[in-house]
Amino acid sequence: MKRTCKGIILLTIIGCFACGCFADEITGTTEITGYYQQYHNFSFEAGGRNFGFDWDFAPTSLSGGGFSVAQNLADWFAIWTELSIYGRVEQQPTSGYERSVRLINNLQGIRYQTRQYGPLRLYVKAGAGIAWYGLNLYYPGVGYVDMSGTKFSAGYGGGASIWLHKNIGITLEVSQVLNALPNLTDTDDREKFDSGMVYRTGLTFRF
């Protein structure tokens, strides 16, 4: 019985020490995260079908990577900026209207985070910025047209950081992104915004 009690006490002390190692204050630290991500259900109805245009993008997933930088102004609060670069998507429907798009998002915002429970810290975030569309369209009889440009973008979401060490962690995140869409046809039936879920996995360094 005494050995059992001593064992429980020893494990409790070790557990408290381990949690204490992860529970360092983070005020004033900077976090840099490199991540892989997928943007689900990107689509774009450009409109203008009654005028002979066919520049719509069917629903698809965009994959890519990027990085973010967060400054911890307090243990519970941070400001952040991120740059997300998605791979180019090409679509060629039977009508012959070829089109391709590359999307780059740059957002800045605020983040609220919980205290650290062992190696785990949860957070929610929101921000706004710009979306850059690299659009190349082919119009029969005219040729390729570059319609690249920037639009408003916003996003919010949440995630978890699992700290393997006080300076290195794994980050998992799910966000909802809202992007304004380029005006290609100037018609009433065009889609003005696209909204999709973004799933991220990243490696975070804190210093």
C-alpha cells in the first residue's frame, strides 16, 4: 500500500513537472508556421451565357502551401498574417472555352487562444485581406485573355497547436474563407463571391 501511494505521488509530481514545462508564458514570442492546405469546393459562375460566354469554373479543390507569422501580444491574444499559394487549376469544357486559375490569399487578423493544457493549445481566429486571381481565359476567335487581378478576401476559423517542445509544434486548422470574384462578363447572373472550407496541417516554430 505504501509503495502504491509513493508511486502515485511520484507520477503526480512528474506529471505536474511535465505540464509545467509546456505551460511557459508566451507573451512577446513569435510563431512561424509552414503549412500544406486544401481549399474545398472552389467554384466560379462567371455569367453571360446568354451572350455566348462560357468561362465558369466547375466545383473543384485547390491544393497548395504557405506560411503564417503570429505575434503573441499576450498569452491569450495574438495578431497574425498569412500567405496562401494554391496550385493552378485548368479546365477545358467541350465548348472550347479553355480557362485556368491560380489563387493567392494574403490575410491579416487577430487570434484568441486558450491557456495551454499540457502540450495542447486551442485558438480561434478571424481576418481580412486580398485574394489575387491569376486568370487565363481562351475565347474562340479572339485567343488568350489575361484577366488577373485582386479582390477582397476574409476568413475565420479555429485550430489546435500540439507542442512537441516549447519551441516546436504541429498545428491543425479549419477555416471558412470568403473571396470576392473577378467581374469577367459584367452581367447580372454572375457569381460575386465564393466561399469554401480550408483544411491545414503545419509545422510551427516559436521563439
